[in-house]
Amino acid sequence: MNFQMRGEAVVAAMELADLKLFYRVLHSHLAEHEELMDCELLHDLQNFLHERARAEGVDGSDHGQWDAWLGNPAGSSCARRDPPGSN
């Protein structure tokens, strides 16, 4: 992994496995750090990972497939993530 400054931006080259780990950790702490919900980095990372997953034949709308692809095969189901009446 490496970082380079380009003007005011930082360009990074990272391993896909590291990006998945970073996403899993950030996503698991959303309830504790609500400001992450508006974090452009998290949104861009999620979009990038969804694109990669789709390219590998993963249905990102299937939480089981998505979790397994991210490296979290014991991920919770949709019902557990979003309990009835939580919306």
C-alpha cells in the first residue's frame, strides 16, 4: 500500500483484501459513529467494492453473498441487521 499527494488530493494504491477489511471495520461501527454515514470515503469505498463484487458475479443485494465476498461469512441476515419496526 502506498499514498501519494496530488495537489490537495491523496491517491492510494491498496490491496483489495485491505479495502475489504477497512470497509468491514468501518461498517461495523456505524451505530457508534453516525458521522460515518455522511463520509464520502465510506460511500466511495462501498461503491467501489460493490462494483468489484458484481464483476466477480456477487449479488450485492444478497447480504449473505456480500458478507462472504467481504470476508465475513458469519455475517448477520437482513432481518437481524434491520429488525422489524426499526425503519
